[in-house]
Amino acid sequence: MKFAASPGRVCATVACVCAAVAVHAQDKPAGYPLRPIRLIVGVPAGAGNDTVTRAAAQMLSDAWAQTVVVDNRSGGGTVISVEIGAQAPADGYTILSATDTLMLVGALKRVSFDVRKVFEPIVVMTTQPYILVVEPALPAKSVKDLIAYSKTKTLSYGSSGIGTMVHLGMERLAALSGGHFAHVPYKGTAPALIGVMSGEINMVPASAISASAAMKTGKVRAIAVMGLKRVAAYPDLPTVEEAGFPGFKIVNAYNLFAPAGTPRGIIRAINRVVTDGMNAPAMVQKLAADGSEPGERLTPDEFKTQFAREYAEVAKQVSDSKIKLY
């Protein structure tokens, strides 16, 4: 793909870590899996979550000698994929790959069910900050420049949809800084990056994995890391916090969830294969090059506790927000 590590390049990397996951060939419930496993992704091919999900799919396939299909169902700010995942049988053959936006989908009540009850957290695949990238022609080389310029001319930014983490975060930055930003929702990060490169919009916060290829080729210019610390892959890129906004962050994690009621043995088995695969040296090196890192080693129960805590924090942000997120 043009704007992120291609599925082929990811699979080549994963091939180097097959030995790390092959040990799990029998470390799963008897009789599972007997048919292909489907991983539902709420973004288009080429986006960061898609790229990481394809890597996880290859790990599971290599470990269990079974086909694992990535099914891209983008649109609706990931609502479409969330609803498909929620309606799937709890048999371990349909798994939802979702970012932290799943918490917003629930907190904004964009679905008719409680995502905390409908899904069982399986594993945090990777974590990464967003990076704010702008069109190369924009006369702004820093966050301070960007804000100052936006006060003379409203700047447009893209996101993967209304009511996403990026939408909420950028509107918060506008409120804190007095900047004038206009939101333009897309069906995913990859189309929004195309919008920046074509001059259709001025900027987009994109995950490090999504933005890395376009950054390296000069098709977009990065001006800030939107996490609380600098990224090892881009050590000279300052954080938004360094521009005078203490505590400001837009970060993300790529996660796997199963429909509630999925056998615990299956959930634990997927957790082990993906966790070990993402932490294999070759994969860690690949992720680091794109400004990402493996998710924290959490058991499914630990991840469930963390998800509930972070959901409460996001719900409070939504409650306190003064913008229209629906």
C-alpha cells in the first residue's frame, strides 16, 4: 500500500517471527480452529489498524495452520464493523479488530448496545501516538505556527469520522489554543492522508504506522507528535505538549475483541499467539521503525479491567465536551 506498510511487507516481517508463534500450534482448545477465522476491521486497506491486523492474522495462521481472513468493513466511524462484530456468533471464528475509537462508539451511544457487555477484550496488539501531518505547501513548521496561521485562515483537518478520537482531540486543541479548525470526516485515515497530499484538506492526525510512508517520501510534513513523549523513530519531532499544551495527547491502540460468550480458552489462545508474535524481536524492530510498539503484555482479564477504566475516562470527556459529536 502507498500510505502504510504494505500487507506484503508486513507478512515478510511476520515470516521472520514464525518460530516465535509456532510453539502455540497445539496451545489452543481441541478442535479449534476447524475453518477460516475472520478478522473484521473498520478501516480501509492500508490504514494503520489494517496493517497491524494483517500481521496478527499471519501470526495466527502460521501458529495454527489455518486461513485467517482480514475483512475490511469501513464507514460510519467504525460503527459498521462494530455492529458486524456484535452480531457474530460467539464461537471464535469472527473477531473484531478495533482501535480505542470503540470506546467513543459506546460513549456516544452510536450503537444500540453497551460495547462493554457485547465484547470481550482479547489483546492489545500495538500502541502508537498520532502524528500531526500537514500538506507540504502549508506555511507552518510547528504547532505554534499552525495555530497562528489558523487565526488568519481557517484550516481544515481530516479524521476517520465524526465522533472519533481524532475529532474529539482536535476540537479540544482548538478550544485550548484559540485556533480555527474545520473538521472534514473521511471513511478512514488512508483517504484522509490522500486528502492532505492532494491539497483537499490542510492536515490530519494519523497513527505513526499510517503516516510513516507518506512522511518518508515527503508527501506530507510532520510537525508534531500527539503523544506525551517523543517517538524514537522521529527523535527531532516535538510533542504538542512541548508547544505549550500540558497533558495534551491523542494516542491509540490496535486491539482484538471477541463477541461476549466466546470460550475463554479461545480468547486466551489468541492472546498468547498475538502477544508473543508482536513481541518477537523482528516485529518489535519493524514496529519501532514506524513509530509504534507492541501493546503491553496483558492477560484478557487485565485488558478487560483496563478497557473499563479507560472507557469511563472517555465517557467523561464526551460528557464535558462542548462540540457536536453525533
